Amino acid sequence: MPSLLSSNFFLTTHLHKHPHFSLNFSGFYPTSHHPPRTTISCSAHSSKCSLSFLAPLEAILFDIDGTICDSDPLHYYAFRDMLQEVGFNGGVPITEEFFIETISGKHNVNLATILFPDWEPQRSQKFLEDKEAYFRRLASEQLQPMHGLHKLCKWVEEQGLRRAAVTSAPRSNVELLIPMLGLSDFFETIVIGSDCERVKPFPDPYLKALQALKVSHKHTFVFEDSVSGIKAGVAAGMPVVGLAKRNPEKLLAAAGASFVIDDFDDPKLWGVLEELQRKPEVTTAT
């Protein structure tokens, strides 16, 4: 994917007001904020995780924010700072729990009405555009890939699987994140939610990806980290593997995730992939 970034890509943002600003990722969503982790069964009859029913596996679809990169802390800090500046919640900074339950994974079109029901559309749109510019500035300095991402991408390529990214993020964010993660040549197609009639949690973005890749939902699964994204993948007829790096496992499971992993290094995931690899029906795409 060619770079569409220009020399004036970044707008002046709040960082210029905080020259010593830095992010403490270890402080985001501390363990005490999560409910106790429990083992989530992958079916009603067995606690063994398996996607063997997808054989022959044809494709894997990936969300972007919070899934292939650890971007949720950056979005949280951007929303926290900017919402406080406009006096949201009486000027009290939003909590991480509020971010998870109200903001994470939702498209900006929906967030405008959720956060600012009394604002004029132009005002809420401008706020969200400025917030995304602030996020991009943070991401340009702090973005990290999800643990195990490149190991997984290598496995996907070795298996000859089709792959697409399906995101609610604005196009300008995608144009920054994908090259930064070294994935410009990895995805065959990228579906932007705003290009679809309906955004996540509706299935439209994932259905569009299936159509673009010319693969069946019966032989495809999804990686997602948010409730709305999981609901979208399930509504499109596919099993969804949830990533609980930042969001509570119970929320992802309740949304319909087939099983939940910590990141792409999780042994649970690799047990599932190795089982799929051993299936004689697995074929490579041409």
C-alpha cells in the first residue's frame, strides 16, 4: 500500500502544550481493574479450543486498533485529555472503565451522538477530527505492535491464506498505522467502516471483506478486541478470536468470542493454529 502521508500530515496538537508528555503503558488498565480471569470454553461440550470445523481454512480477517497494535492506551489518553478540556463530565477526567464500556471499538459517527447528544453535528465532528489528529501524533511516537504479530503474519503467509483488515478507524489513521507496523504488503484489502452502509457492530464491513477476498464465511475467522467488533464478526457468520490485552475477557466472551487470548503469542492460539495446519483438508490459496 503506497504511503499517502505528506510532510504536513500532523496537525498541531495538545502535545505541544505538554513537551514532557510520555505514556506509561504499564499503568493502563492495571490488573486490579479487571475481573478475575476465568477459563472460557470454546463450546458447550468441551473446554478445548478448536477451529477445526473451518477446514479448509481460506482466510483470516483482522481488526486494526487494539488487535494488531496496542493502540487503546493512546486513544484513551487522547479522549481523556480532550474531553476534560471541553468540560465533559464536569471536567472530571474519564476513567479507563468508561473508555472500555462507552468508547472502545465504536465508530466516530456513533460516538458523536453518544458523547455529545446536545452538540451541533459540525462541532462534534470537529472535536473527533481533532482527537484523531492528537491520536496520530501519539501513535507516531509510541505505537507498538501486538505481541506475536509478526510471527502470526509469517504463519499466515506460509499457509497461503487470504487476509484483510477491517476497521472502524478513519482512513488517515489506517494510512499511518499499517506502514508503521510493517504491513503495507501484508493485507490484500482493507475495509474502512465509513465506506460501508453500516459500521460495526453490524456485519457489513466483514461481509464486504469476504466479498473482496472471494472467500466463504464457513472457512474464515476473525481477530477482534472490542465488543462491537466481535458482534460484527459473529453477525457475519464467522467465529471470532477475542484479544483481551486491554479489554476484560468476560466482556469479549459475552459478546460472542469463540475464545479469548492475551495476544498473538498465546499458546492457546498456537494450539488451535497447529491443529488447523495438521488437518489434511487445509489448502493454500492461489
